[in-house]
Amino acid sequence: TNQSWLWVGVPNNVSNVCKVRVEHQTIGTVKADSGNFSIKGKLVLNTPNSGIYNISEDMTINWTASGTVGNVRLNYTSTGGEPYSYNILNSTGGYFFAESGEYNWSIPTSAQVSESIRIKVIKQDDESVNDTSNNTLSIRGKLTLTAPNGGEVWRVGEAKYINWTRFGDTMGNIRIDYSKNNGTDNYSNVICGSFASGPPSQYQWQVPNVMLGTPSTRHDNMKV
């Protein structure tokens, strides 16, 4: 009859040429050997499994190895699945990390901007030993407006430069809007509907006549 045995707690005897033998308890010639199989270590990516992260900020990546694994690599994808073709470099610019550990990745401006990021931890010399984020997460670009920045007086008909700093090489085009009432109109006035966000990060605006209605301090409430 067919029988089975549940082997609980597979030992840390990592090898690609393992075999199991079933043998009669007292008659050594009654036996059967398995073909070769492998015992491998295991990796678990603990974090991140969700969240929103911005370029130039830190992402904490934590992973744990069971059994002997050796050095690992950290890669990521921007499509939610294979291939995980983008490398995360360690603090010295190399590719390898300890088999268990935590790394605060300072997300570089060259990182992929996407809402479908997943992280993968991979054994250095055996890609079949790996684990990935349970869910997708987001890496987003960041913008800092440097001009106007408050207190300027821009007159109707003048040509003025709107300047900003961009974090994220792949964040795509931006749009530029302005508000006439300190933002309460949700920046409903369009300056430029689509503008390539790459350098130089500036746009020349011909200031329109937005001073409608009775004279007031309305201009003090302008925002871009």
C-alpha cells in the first residue's frame, strides 16, 4: 500500500543532490532511494508591502532568511510583475546585501516613477530563492516651486518665469495652474496644460489681466 510521512522541520542541509532512502527496519536489502532533489534556504520580504514613497525620500526594506542563503540582491519592477529589472544599490554602490537585514533606500531621482512598484529579494546565485512584496506600492516624483514663492509683485503684461525643482527623472509632463483667491478655487485657472518637466525647470508666463472686479488686495491672494 502507498504510505507517506510528513517531514517536519527540514534541516539546514542545503544541497542540490539530496536523496531520501526508505529501508526495511531489519532487512537492509529491502530499500528504495529517491532521485536527486534540492534543499534550499528561504527568503521572506517583510516590508514594504504597500505605501506611497517619494523620490529623494527613504524606503525601509526588511527581509529574513531561513537556512543558509548567502548574499542577496534587491530588485524592483515598475509594472507590478516580471521582470524585476531595476537594481537597488547598497550604501557603497554595490549590488549585494546580507542574507537577512534591513536597508533604508534613499530613492534616487533616477528611480522609476510608478503606481505599480514591487520589491524583490533574490539569492545572489540562485534566482529561484526569492520573495516579493505582497502588494504593489507607489514611487512618485516630487515638485518644489521656487518662484514665485510669496511676496512678489507681478504686473499685468509682464513676462515672468515660473521656476520649480523636479525630483524624478521619469515623472513625465506637468501642468501649471494658478489661483486668484489663495487656493480656494482649487487652482482652476490654467497657465499651461502640459509642459515637459525636464530641465530647464521653468516656464515663461505672460501675466494676464486677472484683476477683475473692484480694486482690492486681491493680488495678495495669487498662488501658482
